[in-house]
Amino acid sequence: MKKLICMMLFFSLSAWAQETAPAGAAAADTAKPAPPWTHKLVGSLLGNQVSFTDWKQGGEDAIAWNLLLDGKSALEAGKNNWSTSYILGFGNTKLGSKSTRKTDDRFEVQSIYTRKYNLFVNPYVAATFKTQFAPGYSYDAKDVRTQVSRSFDPAYLTQTVGIGWQTLPQVKIRLGAGLRETLASNYAAIYTDDKKTKDKLEKSVVQGGAESAVNVDWKLSQNLLLTSLIESFTGFTDFSHPMLRTNTALAAKVSKYVTAMFNVLTINEPRVSPRAQVKQAVSLGLNYTFF
């Protein structure tokens, strides 16, 4: 009888201890630590088509499409953060009897390592590579085209080291110094040649300078996201002609797989063009998150 009473008392005390234990204590023991690597890949397919038959009000048949892959891999381990983002985009349009033309052609990779010492200011090293996939052409009034670029010609490589700030969770600022290399082959006369040297064709340009970047990733609402990247590079030997590049997009999630987007891309690079280059697009298409 004593053994039975002791057993009953033991089980009663065990049940009471489990009931009065702090909430989540058991879950904490079995919870798995967060993985150091996180990955994200989002793909979108945008399209537009219109055709006319005996249409008296005028107009031309048109078809356009754009494919975009936007990904990011990040390592978070203690004070170390290593983030690599990549954008691959390509698009075409066909208007009436005119030849097919590119509307998008991007291959961009950016890798940033940050050593986190405090909440706001942290040193970093970064490398960026930007180029294109397919040949590019300019067109005259008679639709005669002239090739002005091709795959990986030109290509841009930047390596920098500096200090980063993040006073808001949605805004990251970088300021540093480094090298910017422009590489070209068949079209060096447009992108890399120094007009001051008449008897030599330079196929690469290496510039030391100051770099700044502002990265905004702001979720305005549950279905509305604003992203913006403002980059500048000023050569130490030519402060009067900085390179400025901006890419701003406002994406609205219409449904689980449908997204509307407004995008503005500007490039101000005096070596290539005396005027700022601007590309603006409004699109509606399918959007899918792979992981």
C-alpha cells in the first residue's frame, strides 16, 4: 500500500510540475536554431498583346513580354553578414511591321560582406558586376539598326570598401572608396576609348573613386512594396562628372500570383552619353516565389 501511495504521489507531483512550468519551456528545448543561410528567388512573367483587323480608328499590332528573376542569398552568423543579390531580366517587343526590339536586358550581381559592430555603423566590402545577355541596337527613322553592344560587351565591375549606416530598418546607406572597371571589346570606341589618345583604342577603363549607395526596401502596406537603389561613383581625378544610377520600383500585389509594377531606371554616365538615360515601364503580369 505504501508503494502504491508513493507512486500516486510521484505522478501527481510530476503532472503538477508540467502544468506549472513556464510556457514554451518544452518548445524551447526542441526548437531548432535558425539556419545561417536564407535564400529567396522570385520570378515574374509580364506580357501584352494587341491586334487589329479592319480597324478604322488606326493602330498597329503589338506584342511585348518580359521575364525577370530576382534573388537573394544571405548568411547571418554572429557579427558577420554576407548578402548576395542577383537580377536577371530580358524582354522584347514587336510593334507592327518594325523589327523586334529589346525592352529589358540585365545581368546584375552584387555581393556585400558586413561586419556588425553596433546597431547603426558597420564596415563593409562589396563587389558588383553588371552586363547584358544579347546584342543591342540603335534605330534610325527608317528602322535601320546599328549594333552598339553585345553579350558581356560592355561589362562593369566595381569593388569598394567603406562604412554602412542603417538608421531605419527599411533604409541602408553605404559610403566607401574603391575601383570601377569598364570592360569592352568590339564596342570599346563607345564605352571605354579615351578620345584624347588618337592612336590607341582603350578596351578597359579603371577608375579609383568614391562610391555611395542608398538602398530602400519599404513595405508601405500589406500588398504594396517600394524598392529603390541610388548609386553614385565619382572618380578621384574627375569630380565634375560623377556616374549616377537609380532604379525605383513600386509593386502592388493584386492577388497571390498577379502583380502590377511601376519602374523607373535612370543612368547618368557622361562618358557614354551627355544626357541622362531614362527608362520607364508600367506592367501587369504573373509573379511566383520559388523559395
